[in-house]
Amino acid sequence: MSWSDRRVTSKARPVHGDRRAGRTARRVRHCKGNRPILRLLGQPAAASESAAAPWRLLGAGTAAAMLWTVIAAAGPAAAAVPTDTAAGPGFRAALEQIVDDGVPGAIGLARRGGRVMIAATGVADVATAQPMTARDRIRVGSIIKTFVAAVVLQLAGEHRLQLGDSVARWLPGLVPDGRAITLRELLQHTSGLFDYFNEPGFEQAFKADPTRTWRPRALIRIAVAHPPLFPPGTAFAYSNTDYILLGLVIEKATGQPLGRELRDRIFAPLGLHHTSLPFANVIPPRPYAHGYLLNQPGAPGPVDITQVSPSIAWAAGGLLSTAQDVGRFYTALLTGRVLPPPLLRQMLTTVPIGPGAGYGLGIVSLQAPCGTAWGHNGNFPGYLSNAFTTLGGGRQVIVLINATGNTLTAQQNADLGAALSAGLCGTG
């Protein structure tokens, strides 16, 4: 748990520019029904919602909400804290506090240029008291959205698709009025499509059998049985349905499974040797951290929910990875090694989603005292992940815990926010 001089040296394949690069995203209104992303911005759900729906799984979980509240409260002076002295011990102590307050385990990574500190604390398995290690795999949920968006942008750069293509162009007949929805709108959650995770029948089916395998088109059918939330391109509403569709588009455009495209374009070139996209495998390969629901009525302790089919999320949240691999990916992305500058600019062109926050193409921007941070978070059954990096890769924080985000207490949320703040800006 000390600072070390580690550098990312692997390179992604070069990608050609897109003639649509630099086009400014339209300003859109915020959709009031979009609770998950609001939680990311520091507006936690009511206690009754969190307690009643611990299985609401993806999107921006409640635990990420505290990060930006804590950073904002620290004030602009936080940027002046010396990074080498402040981030190390403060970050370690903040991770340990998460565990002290009842989360089974936590893994953290903080970067200052080429210097990286990695720490793990708590347990990966409550039943055996197996210690958490920095090498443990975690289901990192919606962090996959940035990976998927990068592949779509690479394909656009290769002129194999265009961001202005309609959904119907690639998936005819699958989405009603799919001719009116573009791939860009899927990437930016401005499609207006209903999020299948908000369908009560889906939640009930998942709770009845968490190991059930769900086919992507079955998830889309659940979503399109509901009317759209708004006309495409006129508002923002976070929807996992968007990224299930994008996974299908990638497969149609390439003729290859999504997992293979991610492996060939992202995982292998960047040396992400512990990252994969399982589909029906309910138990991750070792080493892995068990996942838990916390604070459940009548339960004497954390409830193990490790054995879940990742097919419930697939291209929207099925990624399995480690803190080091996630950090390596975002560093490569934000230093221009995954996308050429015109396409990276498109990815980082945002629509406003809250005070000091925006959503680009599969990536969140958030204002912190030490600079604009880019990344995503992911809430998967049993796990909550947060990954944020400044443009150029100079500052980075990754915090992974083995507990579902919307089963955390207010204190556990605050602890998580303090750790993220300490890792990114050296505060807390």
C-alpha cells in the first residue's frame, strides 16, 4: 500500500478520424424520472426507496452520490494540497473507514502522473474471512459503458458506421420508431427509451432466479413494451436499454460477438489481462471478491449475492475487472491511446445532467477542485465501483467495494465519498 512508479505502456490500435468530429451536442432538458443519475450528482434517493428496492441494480448508484458533495465541501483550497504527501495516507485511512463502518471490503487506486498507490482492506469473503486483495476481480457494472462507447467510436472512425445512423438502420424492427433514434442518442442517454431495469416484472423475475440467463433481445422487448419517455434528443434519461442496443449494433457491424470486439480492440491492446465480459457465468474466475447486500431486514449480516448471471446487464453492465485494469483503461483513453483526438472530443462533448456535471458518449464529467474528472460508476448486485480520471491522466481515483450501492447507509455513502475525494484531490 505504498506509492510506486508504474506506467502504462501498451497502445491501442490506431483509429482514423470521423468527419462528424467536433459536432457540438445539443442541449437537452433533464428528465425528472431519471433517479439513478441524480444520485450520482449528490441527490440520494429517499430512504424508503433505497430500502424497498435493493435490487435496482445499474446506473449511478447511491454510493457515488457523496463523492461530489464531499469534494465540493472541501473548497478550492483542496487543489493546493501536495499530492504525494496527502493522497497516500489520507486515501488509505479513508478506505479503511469504509470497512470499519460495515462494508466487507474495499480496493482503491490513486494516481498522480506516473505514481500509483493501490490499497485493499477488509474481506473478499465474509464466510471464510478471506482478505481482500488488489488483484481481486469485481463486477464493475456500468463502467462498461465507456468501453462500449469507445468501440462504437472506433467503428465510426473506420467508417463502418456513423453516429447519426438510426437504430432501425442496424436493428430493423427491434425498436418501434427506431428510425427516429440515432446511435449518438443511445450513447448519450437521450434516446427516451424506457430502462428495462425499471420494469417491476423484470425485477421480480430476477429476484426469483438471479442465475437465469437473459438474452439481449429479450431485455429490449421488456423495454419497448413501454412507451418512450420523451421524443429522441429532447431530454436526458439514463437507460441501460441504450447500451444493450449498442452491444447488438457492434455485433451487427462487425459480425463478431461483443466480448471478442472488446477483447481485440480494448482488453488485449491495453494489457487488461484480468478484464472480461462473461455472459452466463454466475461465478467469476479466481481471484474474485464475493458480492453482498447490506443492511437487509432480518439478516444478521451481509447477504451473499455473488452468484448472479451477468447476462442481466451484458453491454450495459456485465464487465468483470480489477482496479488496475480499470485505471489503465481510463488512463489510456484520456491520454489519447484509444481514440484519436477528433473522436475523443466527441466522446467528451457533454449534455448537462446536473450542477457541475455532464454526460458525454458513455462517460460522465464532474467538476472537482483539482480539475474536471471523467469516468463512470457501476452498481451491480453485490458491488459498487467508481472510476474518475482527469484529462491527460494526471489524477485518477478508483474505488471498488463488494456491496450493492443502494443498500449502503448514509454513513457508508459518506465514507465512500471521502475515499474518492482523498484519492482524486488529496482531500479528506
